[in-house]
Amino acid sequence: MEKELFRKLLSGVMEVIDGKSKEGSNILSNLVNETHNEENLAIVFSGLYSLVKLARKHPHGTLKQQILKEDLQELKIPAAFIPDISAAVFSSSDIDPTENGPSLPRLSNLQWRLDVAISTSSLNRVLEPTINMEMCLSNGKIHNFEVPIAKFHELRYNVAALLKEMEDLETRNILKIQV
């Protein structure tokens, strides 16, 4: 494949990934000629799409350009095309892949206080502590709730157990990210 044709395919892939173009079929139909049929171009287009999409899924800073180039060489991609693919992956790596999709509101602020109920209408002396929490979300909603001390300790225990389990998983070699 000529380098010029490859660059046109790659720019079409980037248009589809960035959301500038809805379909790659229009791009492919413009590139079909007597030496390249649509089926072969579609195979290359879909491979490039998958490759670039997967490479851009990595969080910013975890994928190094040299490692990407080595991986592309292992995939037996011609050396003339590797700089173009690398440039396409790293040219707009600051774009969040989930930016266009639906998302849940995020926690923007959490305030808490400890209240102790001294007495109630039915009991003279209660002295039971509770934690009052106020969560402010990124969509502007505010949620207030009360947590008994026993439930708060259960939450603390479960978070600590989860963090320990995550730490154990990170020590396994299969899950380490090579930088």
C-alpha cells in the first residue's frame, strides 16, 4: 500500500474516532480505485480503527511512544507507517474517550459532623452518636443522610479490605503496567 493512501485511511479513522465523521464507508468509497478494492481497504480501515482506539484508551502518561513503536513492529506493521500511527495516537491523547458518552455525577464536596442524641421523647438518656453527612454532587444536587456508628465502622472495614485486595492484585506480575 502506498504511504499516501495509508495516510488518507488513517485520517479517516481519526475523523471517525474524534466524532467528526459518522461512517467510514464514505471515506472508503472515495479511496477505491482499480488497484485497491473496497474489501481490502475495509480490512485495513477496521484494523487501524481498532488499533488506534485501543491505544488511546490508556490513561494519559501510561503509554510511552517508544513502547507503542516497539509493539507496532511486533505486529509486523511496515516501518514506514509506524510514525504516522504513533503521531495519530499521541496527537490528541488529552481527549477523554468517555467525554461524549453518558456519565454519572461526581462527588464534588463531602461534609460531615458527629451528633450525639442525649435524649428522645421516649427515653431520658440515649447518648447514641450518629454521623450526619452532606454530599454535594457535580450536577448541583445535595444529599443529606445519617449513618449510625456501627454502619460507619462496617463501611471503614469494607473500604480497608477492598484497598488491601487491590494492593494484593497490584503485586501480581500479570497486572503490572510496563512503562
